[in-house]
Amino acid sequence: MIAHANLFTKAYATGEGGKLEDISVDFTREYLESKGVDLVLIREPYRITNEVIVSGEIPRKWGPSHIGAVTDEVPDDMALYIKHPSGLIAITGCGHSGVENIVEYGFQVTGLSKLYAIIGGLHFMGLSEDRIKQVTNYLVSKSPSIVVGTHCTGILGIAALYNALPKATRLGGVGLVIEL
């Protein structure tokens, strides 16, 4: 299992009414190891193969982060980058780092300059209409062949992606098979 070095660090989020809620993982390193899990904790990019790289921490230097339209300084949002003959495939978890940061860091880590696909949560929920338009314009400028926004992209985000990139945008969800 490859995870961020902060995996076992206590984590909190502001819940309803401004109350802090514990969102830490509910298992320990010892538990995972007792189950035979080979645990690799990272901060920097980690190569699984020459073509598959776990991002490590994604710098927030190409655009704002995406967490309910407020700054997200938590560094443990990561992506999986795949070097495909047609360009970069970026697979996100929840996209808190922000689409521009995820993609541009993927270019930096892989040495690629063409975005072939972005798949996963893009965390558009809670973003302003203007910010969603900025992100979709950014993606249009990268001309991806495949865009699949899931869960936290939200219905309005998926609609914006479809309106901006109708030939590339696909509905995502559990069991989806994407031919690459």
C-alpha cells in the first residue's frame, strides 16, 4: 500500500456549525502490518513502474486548491500518473490540490506535455461558477481525449465539463470500464 507519510497523523475538518470533526483514519500501522500489508509512506513522487507514478505531495503553485472553495493546506492529496502513448493520464482521489496543480505537476513528474485523460474526483462541489469556468477553460486548453469527473465533481461540475468538452466527457461511477 502506498500512502502519504501523514496517513496516521490526526486530521480534522470543520463540520456543520463550525465544530471540528476528527477525520483521521480508523486503523493503525500495526493493524495493517499484522494483515501483511507492505506499507510505503511517501511525500515525493514514487515510481511503481517507469510508466506509473504516485504523485506524492502535489504543490499548489499553478492554481488554487479545491476544498469547498477555501484554501486546503493539507498536503496528503495525491494522484496516480500514467505515461500513455497519447499523453498523461491523471487519476485523482478527491482533487483537493486543484485540477491545474494536479495536471501541471503530472507534466513535471512524467516529462509529458499532453493531457490524454483526467479521471476521478475534481472537487468542484462548493466552488463558484466563475472558478468552475476557469477550470473547464484550463481543461479545454489542454484538449484531453477523456474527462471523467466522479463523486465530488458534483452534478453541476459534470455538466460544466460536458458543456465545455462534450466529446471527451464521460459519466463515471463504480464499475466503469474505460478503454485507454
